[in-house]
Amino acid sequence: GQGSSGIVEFAEGANYTFSILNSLTINSGAKFWYNGNSSRTHTLNIGANLSNAGTLDLFADADDAVNLVFNRNANTTVTGSGTFDLNTVTITKISSTAFFVDVQSSGFENAIRDFVINYGTYNHNNTGTFNVNNNAISGFIISSDAIVKITQGTVNLSPNQDETTLSGTIIVNGGTFKVGSATGVTGLRYDKIGAFIPKLDIQSGTMEVYGSIFYKSGASSDPLNFNMSGGILLINSGSTKSSNSPLFINDVSGSSFVMNDGVITIQSPNTTGNSVSDFVVCGTNGTVSSGGGIVAFGNNYTASGSIFTLTSFSSITLPNIKVTGSNAANITLCPSANSTANIKALSLYIDQNKTFDLRSVSGTTGDSRSLILTGNIDGINALYSDGTLNARTSHLVFQGSETQQISGAEIQTLYDLTINNAYGISLAQEVDISGYLTLTNGVLFTTNTSPVSLLSGATCDVGSSTSFVDGPFIQTVTSTFPQTLYFPIGKNGSYRLMSLEVTHSTASAVTYSGELFNSNPRNLNYTLPTGIDKISSVRYFQVNRSGPSNLVSESISLNYDVDDGVTDYQYLRIARDDGSSNWVDAGGVGTSNSTGLITSSSFNRPSTIFTFGNAFGGSNVLPVKLISFIAKNEMNKIALSWTTASEKNADRFEIQKSINGFEFEYIGECKANGNSNQIRNYKFYDTDLAKSKVYYRLKQIDLDGKFEFSNIQVVNEAKSSIFSIAPNPGRSDDVKILLNDLTKEAYKIQIFDLKGNVVIIKYLELNSSSQIPLGMPSIPGNYLVRISNNNLLIDQKMIVIEQ
């Protein structure tokens, strides 16, 4: 036509179809329309793109209109800021979702009276708001051959209808996508038509379903594929709310629930009550995969007194679980009615005034179920509670593949606690146990402000060299009968079982706190008693007693190992302090050389410090030469360090390396000090970095040629360590940070508390190997230290601040 002016219009003589094989372009000042009044319904087919800078007017009145169809297997882009007035717009890309209609014009969407998608992908790709079928008398249907996708802006799907049917795919990749009317009576209903399984894929942005995500009536055996890799899903946020489960994925073959990131928030429980669970996934017959993300029960709009329920399956792992809401609201989460299955999740987070109760929401079933936590919610915490974990008689199991932590503002009271994480568990709040502590694998790290405590009547196993308590371990006695208290304690990789036999004259509560220290008790400068000529310089055991003066008798048993230097067990004794500055011979005889057990004689005055002593005439080394041997990654090298407490006729240390743990080769040596009774430190660097796991050991060779091997240290794939912190644990004013081999640039150091709050920020310009005070907070506890450069995270480490 005339390019930038003129009109192309439909005639009135009949119903006409105008098909454009490729694209329609309407320039500024031009017009494409139907302006008749002869009760005509025309059709405009566009095969490719639509660009309108002029006027596209396809609606004259209710019975005089043109229906627009995108009908060709080709991609379509809709652009232009011209004037639109549209009737029915249909996407029929023949038979494939591979071809899309990408709408970049909000004016186009605002002009649609009725939107239909049969085949293809519709992408809302503009910053405007699209109210899909705002005046329709029935809910929108996403067919099995259709994809509705939002990249930006806002889409309100069937905003005045309770139910939207999903037989195809919804993709949320940005923007805000809302489903249904604000009352939220029904919501999104999935219905499998043909072979395609309905799919909901949330990648970023926000999706709000005012009601619930549930199967359509008559589709109770239909599957749903749910995938979430980011973004926010808000469910059951309407004013009336749904009587069905807010999130229900049929437990049938073909269903899947995959969550790797993002947040699912269930704002309100269902209105039916305890007989309906609020969170149900396909845990028996479908596929469940939880790599991350949070399922939050409650938000700031959740009514106080709300009780949520979830369906548990012993065979699957749920994402991170969070019970939350406004600070003043009392909100509770329970397992579903009459359930007994274990609950396995990445982590559990309980906010202030919130409760997670292990008992089923109705009845008394499930009290003894297991709660298994396999990850952490924030890179640190596997269990965080500012509220209440009602443990009943349940079993809390930490079973992660990375370090985990228990934190929160309240003392956490558990029934049974099992440590089964080779990477270790740290306490940042006190944990009380009323049942049993099981140490299967991994170290439980405690502090004076965050100890583990066995309440009266609770017991524990004896631990092992791979699982023990590093830090204070407290037990309570309320009995006049003889009691045996086991303390499976250790320090810095050294495990030593300690036990106390105590008898009290009254049943008043007495607490005993036991801890192992790998420090030289000789530095206490206590006077040796008659009959003992020396004590250990490797370690000592500390027992603190709190309670009334009702001790009738006490004895202590201590286990020893190779590095305690027991070479003459019949002359081995236990030395204890007298409360002043003297050692007391507490008696006892070892059971064997090298490793064994020694039990003291009975005494009736509490002591705090216990260690090993050598009786006159004995030849116990106390200690053996090697205290520790450590191998770790540093910048572009492996650092091997070891410490001896004494040396006798020592010649040298050979350093040996292996790639399989069996066949070792010589890589270097260090000269020993010969004869020494002082602490000696050694270091060796291996700069020949391996690309896989490597093994190291020391060969300790004496002047007479005799030798022995150290324990084996394993280092995983060699990598650079950007910075180190020492001492760790340490006092706030002592801690320094060492940045290794960094160029002179500006670095940002951030220190976070356990709630994720930034407490300190430093901006530093550093030379290579700069060592500076870190300026840690004075409040004891665990902190995360992060270093970044140009807003890029370089490395992060945990640090414990002591009093």
C-alpha cells in the first residue's frame, strides 16, 4: 500500500480469511481494521511477526470482529507501541511447542478480549501487566501442547475465575505470575490429557497461586512434574483459601518433585482441617529430588494459631523446612494425621514463637519417629531454632555431607541425638538430651557457652576414634545409687574415653562437665607427690563439678593411646589436683603398653585436673615423641606440620607420599633434635601438587636405625587457600587473618553472625602475605568470615570466638 498512511480493511460482503505467510508491519499513520456493521466474523492469519506502529483495530462491536491467529510453524515476535483493539487471539503453531510467540508489546496484550493457546509457546516478555481473559466465564486452560511463559512484567491468569487448568507447561523465568481470583477457593488444577505430563517450572521471579495446586476433578491418578530452581512460589494466599492441600503432587508413577533452589511459601493451611495435609509430594511412587531451596510454612500474613501439616516419607529427602511468620504469631507445623514415617530433610529452621512438633497432628502417633537432617539452610545451620522443637521421644539424626551446626536463641532440648556426619557437627547453642546420645561418625564440637548436656537419666555410647565430643560434655546425676558416667571426649582428632564412678549422699542434682585438653599440664607448675616422678606433657582431663557437697566417693577411668607414651603400664598412675597447687597420686595401674585403660582408686574430694603419671622406678616416656601430624592445602603447596613433646635418640623424619594409600615414596626429610623434653614444631612443604587425593606419613628414625611410622594424613584435590585465621578458636582481640600470596589490591572482608547479619565490614589494601588483626566481635559464638574482591566471593571460613 502506501507505506506510512492509508487503510487496509475487511469488506462487509461475507466472512473473509486473510492469511499472511510471513509478517505484518503497520507503519505509523497506517491502519489495518474492520469497521463494518454487518454481523461479520473474519479471520486474520499471521505466519511470522507482527509489528504495529499505527493502528490494528479488529473489533467493531460484539458481532463485528476479526479473530487473529498465529498459525505457522515459525517463531513470532509481537512489537510496536501503536494502537491495538483485538477480539480473540489464538496461538496455533500447528502441532509443536517448539515455536513461540514472544510478546514485547504490552499494548497488544491489553487489547485482547479472549486469549486461546492450542499449540506453541507464549512468552510474556514486556514490563506491562497482562490480565488473561479478565471477563471470561470459565477458567483458562493451558493445553497439553501449549507453554505459557513469563520472563518479565506481570501476568494475571484468569483473575476473576477460581480454577485454571494445567495440561501443558507453565514456565516462570522472571516477573510476577498470578493464578486465579484473589479469593483462592480453588487455584491451579493439573489434568493429564494424552501422553504429556503437566509441568510447572519455576526458575526465577514470583508465582502466586491464590488457592492450591491440586489435581483437577476426575484426575486423581494424574501425575505432575514440579521443578523449581529459583524464584518464589506463594500458595494459598487468597482471602477465602482452599479446602484442599495447598501443594499436592499425586503420589503416582510419572510424578516428580525436583527442588534445587528458591522458596515455596504456604501462607495458610487448608480450611478442611487435620484430615488434609498441607504439603504432599510423590514420595513413594514418583521421583523426589531435593538439592536445595526452602519450603516455608507461614509468612507475615499467616494468622496466629495456624497449624500446618506435612506428609512424611521415610525414603525421600525434603528441601529445607522453615516454620515462620510474624514475630507475634504462634504457628505450628506437624506431620500429617496418624503418620509414623520418618522425616528426612536438608535442614530445619524454626522462628520465634513457632513450633515444629514431631507428633502427628491428630492422635499420638509418630512420637518416636526419626528426624534426619542431611544439609544446611544457609551454608552453616542444619537446625536453627528461636522457637520450639517439640522432640517428644524422637530421634534427631545429623547425616550431612558437609559440616552442620545447631544454632538459635533458645536452649535446644532433644530426646535422642545421633551424630553421623564425617564432616562434624558444631553447637552454637546449648543442647540438652533427655534420652540417648549416639556417636556413629564425626565429631561433635561444643564450647563453654554451647555445651552438650545429658539430663538426669540420659545416657550415651562410648564413642570412637572417628566420633566423639570435642569440647565440654555435661552430665547430671540425681541419685544416691552408684552411677557410671561415660564421657566420649577428644580434642583435635585425639579421642580419649573418660568415665566417672560417683556415689552421692543425697539425690540433689549435680552436674559434671568433662573435657579433654591437648595442653601440657606441667605448665600448671603443680608440685609432684611422693611416688610420682613425672606427669604427661601431652594432655590432661578436666572435670568441673557443680552442685551440693554430697559426694561420698568418686573414681575415674582414663583411656590412653600411642601418643600418651605408656611404655611401662605397671608403673602408670593417675595424678589429680588437690584444689590448690599440688598433684595427688590417685593410684591405678594400666592394662597394657601403648594403648589401654587405667582406673584410679576411690577418693571423696572432687578434683578438676587429671592426667597420667609415672611412678618411681617406671620407664613411661610420657609423652611419646609425636603429638600431632597434619597435612593441609595452602597456596600452591601442601603444608605438612608435626609436633613432638619429647625426643630420645631421634635422628630424622622422612616424609613419604602416596597416591593410593599403600605404596609410599620418599619426598624429603627433616633433621630431628636428638634428645629433648620440650615441645618441638616441624614443617615441610610439598610443592608437587597432585590433581587427586594424596596420602602422607612420617617415618621417625632413631640414631640406632630403629623407626616407626606416623598415622596417615589424607589431602583431597590440591587447591589454593586464599586466607587463614589464627588462632581458631580464639579470643576476639587475639584473632588475626593471614592472606596468602595476594597482589596489592582492595579486598572486602565481611563477618556474619549465625542469623546471616553482617556485623563487621572491612576494606583493606593488602600486600602479599599481609597479617592483620581481624577485629572480631566480643560476643562469644560462631561467625562466618568472607573475603571478596570486586564483589566476587573469593573464599570463606568459619571461626569460633571464645570468652
